[in-house]
Amino acid sequence: MAKQDYDGPILEIDNLSISFFTRLREIPAVMDFSCTVQPGEAMGLVGESGCGKSTVALGVMQDLGVNGRIVGGSIKFKGRDLGDMSIEELRDIRGSEIAMIYQEPMASLNPAMKIGKQLMEVPMIHEGVGEAEAYERALEVVTDVKLPDPERILKSYPHQLSGGQQQRIVIAMALMANPSLLILDEPTTALDVTVEAAVVELVKDLGKKYGTSMLFISHNLGLVLETCDRICVMYSGEAVETGKIEDVFDKMHHPYTQALFRSIPLPGADKNARPLKAIPGNFPLPHERPNGCNFGPRCDYFEAGRCDQGVIPMSDVPHGDRHGSRCLRWSEIDWDAPMELTDKKEKAEPGNVVLKMDNLKKYYEVAANALFGGGNKKVVKANETLSFEARESETLAIVGESGCGKSTFAKVLMGLETATDGTIMVDNRSIGDVPIEDRDPKTVGEIQMVFQNPFDTLNPSMTVGSQIIRALEIFGVGNSDADRNERMLRLLDLVKLPREFAGRMPRQLSGGQKQRVGIARAFAGDARIVVADEPVSALDVSVQAAVTDLLMEIQREHKTTLLFISHDLSIVRYLSDRVMVMYLGHVVELGTTEQVFQPPYHPYTEALLSAVPIADTSVEKQHIVLEGDIPSAMNPPPGCPFQTRCRWKDQVPGGLCEKEVPPVRHVAEGHQMKCHLAEDILARMEPVIKIAAE
């Protein structure tokens, strides 16, 4: 059958159930799941980790491994049941008719093979075309995915490309055979927000150009809003709500969908006046699901004797196009009722200056010939004249793409690296040139870090309690073992973990619980300054709200200074008091959150704001896609570091942007930026994010 001949639904999943079989039991991963994808349609599959999104995708690919089996229902592709196909038929369909793009691009690329050869393989294997034609097609798709200098890219190995470029190659590879269905499993999780915006734009354009249908798996509701026509919300192995994007976002009819939206920082949320509402309780494990509705134990509208009985079917909601909800009470709930406000919090007034950096520079010397260490030395300018101060009880957010110097500056502050030049003062003590091994326990305890990935920061062979006690011993806190044990239990109370968790091993904890242990350990030495390096980006949306809320609460109680490193500007807007925007080692803008999120912007801040996906249909955004990748810190461009990607550059006369680094300008009290743009141009800047009037 030719790809163009079929005009029915591309994908029909009907009452699908998938289980994994272990020696002990059958573990149901997906139950009674149905969805239909029409030609040219993009369907978003959203939900928390473990809800079965990727299992559905692997079911479509018929790639469930040794232990996975489809135990009910069917998956039809272009009207044919995939379960009835032979291995040969499936092999023909995979890659040519159905293609999948995975979360981690390097998992799909062969590190020992040049990019061109990997791309040419696809049409040569699936369609039997010759080498010359395959090369032309490879060149065409690499141009389609907007990679610079396509011929050079085809001659490169995967390790010579950045993460964003690798992901584009994987997308190009998936599109080489012009598939009818493209499955994208969290394709942008590992990418910067600006690269993510460009990749999403690309997927949308290519979907239109090739008429490809898409199944887009994500936990980012904003991303699904920007890419998909329809959405299916999953919870604990079941589809709980499905429909057109506008219907589900604006007229949701399932308590879980509502709870998800209440836990993400949309414009208008405020950590003091309108705090987020985290979903209570934890996600059930597959073999511990409750009777009746899986979401029942965490639901605000739960009714005993009704919601906990039997199987809950998917019901049709009368308005909207094929809008369904798996809730017995959907017609009884007032969906327009405003959220009950959780307790308003008092805004903490910033106190004295705790941390002051002045003209901090951090350079690395790298041998030009890395293998033998000989030849000329090159200098990597990771941080260039960083100056700022942070006060007691203040949250200062540090934002920027990977490679802009955020983590280098954190390492210097922690003492893992020493500054090349400039000073760092903590409570009027200079620590910039003191490595961590020479710092006294009090200073080490005062500056602590919460890391991005909670899975890597705990010792897998020590109990939670003993890891916190070890931190107390290192910081010299407590006079006896009993004293330290009591203090450890109080730290577990502080991060809202049950005291019996002290005896648990890290593997028995969920990601959100591990991150709480990391936070407890950071506060073991009465930390004055906590550097939170992307502390919630590895966590689910519902857990994010609880962990950010916890950080805020501890901050209010302990008057901690929080340095919050992130690329998620929605969370930054919600919880920070001031924002510092970094690009290629420079602070390009610094001001209060209101100043940075309102025009005038530094051109880079403007592009960052435009790139953030917002899960709100009433938000209108200016559309700015940054071309190209961040230049290398080993070979920065002359003049302004941002000039190679700046859309305002031609507004500055005399090529000044390419000749001189802009001086720091004070735009308003407390608001500074490094930019050559004239005052009148800055004054004419339009807001990037507008909320449409009701």
C-alpha cells in the first residue's frame, strides 16, 4: 500500500492493556487505553513519570521487551492490527512508516560513524536507493532541520555536535523515510529552552511539510499546547481525560487535570499572594493501585462508597469534539469555582547583604592539543567580571543557557574552584581564593548546594538518616550521637518527610522524596546561602510545586539566601525576588523580577522569555527564535558576546556591537544591562508575554 493511499485514522488504539511479568506477579502498566490519531494530526500524551506514556509508545512500536505483553485491546496502524503482523512486516513498517525520536539523542546515534553515513543508511536500507541519491536526500533533510553548513555536519561524528544539533540529526533521521507516524518521547527534555523552542518550531513546520501524524509524549503542558491539536492526560496507567487542546485546557472535566494546572506556575501565580497548590499524597505504585478511581486517594472531590467501587469507565463530556473524562462526578463538580486560596504568606523583607561578588573572573587554561598537553594554551573565559550582591531572605535567580557560566560561578562560590580574579565576600569574609579543603567547617556548612539530579547525590548504600548525620558530623554540629540523631529527625520534619524514613535506603524513595533528603542535608549546617542548581527540573510537575513550596517555607523560617539556578523562567517568575541573566560568562541583565520580565529587555532576555512554553491559552507571545548555538567560551565573538544571534544588532550604528563589549548601563534603580541599544529604542520595546483580556 502506498503511503498516500490510506485516508482513515493513522493510529487507532482501542482498550489497550499492557502488563509486565516478573517472577512474583503481573504488573499492569497500561489499562483500558484508547486514542485515535487522524492523518496530519498531532496528539499530545501527558502525565507524570510512571503513568504509562512511554509504555504506550513502545506498544505501538511492538517493542515491549521480554517481559512486556499486550494483554487486552488492539493497536491498529492504517487499519491493520500491529499485533497480527509478522516480524518481517513489522521490520518494514518500523523506521519507514512509523519512526520514533527518543529523549536522549546520543542513544540513537552510533558514536563511531559519521553523521552522513548514518542518515544515508535509512533510504538505502528501506527503499534500496543508490549512494548518490541517499547523499542528496541526507543533505536536504539536514538543511530542512536548519543546521548550519550541512556538508560539514555530514562529515562530522556525533560527539562533534552540541546536544541541540544531535537532536536535530535524530529528527532528520526519523524524517528521512517520510513516515506516516512520528512518535516523539520527551524529545526536548535535555535541551535548553531556546534550543527547545527552535526544535519544537521545526517539528511543527516539518509535520506540515510532510503531512506527518504525531504522537508527542511530554510532561510539559506548555509544550503540548504549542505543538499539538489534541491531548490525552494519563494517570497511573489510564487515560483520564482526552479532547481537543482548547477543550481540555479551558474546560477541563477531570480532577487530576485540574490539580495538574493548579501546581504549575502560570502567569499570575505569586509565591506570597497566590501560592501554587501541590497535589497531596504520592503516585500509587502499579501493584498498589486503589480500588475504583486510581486518583481517588489524592482527589478533592472523592466520595467514599462511590469513587472506590468497581471500574470507572471513560464518559463522553457533551461539549467539545470527542471530549472524554474518566470521572463519575464530572457533571456534579463546579469546574468554574475559583481555587480555594491556600494560606497567604508574609513577604519576607530582604535583610543585610550576605554575599557580595565584585568583578569575579574565572578562566581555565586548556592545552590546544588536549591529547598530549603540548602546543599553545587556550583560555576559556567561563566567568567575565561578575558583580552582584545577595541579601538575607532573598531569592536571586540566575538564568541562561547551558555553557553561559552559571555552574562555574556556583563551583567558585562553593570552593570547588578558586577565582582567577575579583572577590567573593560572605559576611565581610573573603572566600573567593580559598579552596574548600582550606575552609573551616562553619564556612562549608554556611554555603550549601542542592543539585539537579536527586538520584546522583545520595549514597545508595547508606540509609537516609545516616547520610544526614554524616553531614552534621562534618559541619561539627551537635555534642553527642543522641544530639545529632535528634537534630536529624528535626531536619526530616523540616522537609516534611516521615521520621521513619531515617531507616530507609535511597532506592526506596521517589525522586521528590530524594530531593527533600538533599535539601535536609543542605540545611544540616544551618546554611546561610543555598545554591539550588536546577533543583526541580528532574521532578514531575506536581512534585515541583511541593519542593519549591518547601524551599520557600524553609527560607522564610531560616532567613536563607537562595541562589536559584534555572532555565525555567516560569518558576523563576514565581519564586524569585531578583533575576540575573547570564550569557557567555557575562551578566547581561540584572534587576528585580518585575523589571526583568517587563520591557525594556536585553535582547537575550527577550529571546529567553519568548522561548518559554506557557500552558495557558489566553497568553499571547511574541515569536522570537534564536538562530545558531551559543558560541564557544574558548573562542568568543568580538565585541558584544550576544551579537552573533541578536535581532536588534542593525539598530546600532557603526558596527559598534562587533567592536566593543557594552558597558554596564543602569536603566532604572536596581536594573542594569550590558547593551549598546539607544534609550529611545529600549523605550519602544513591546512586552513579549501578553495575557489576552477575558
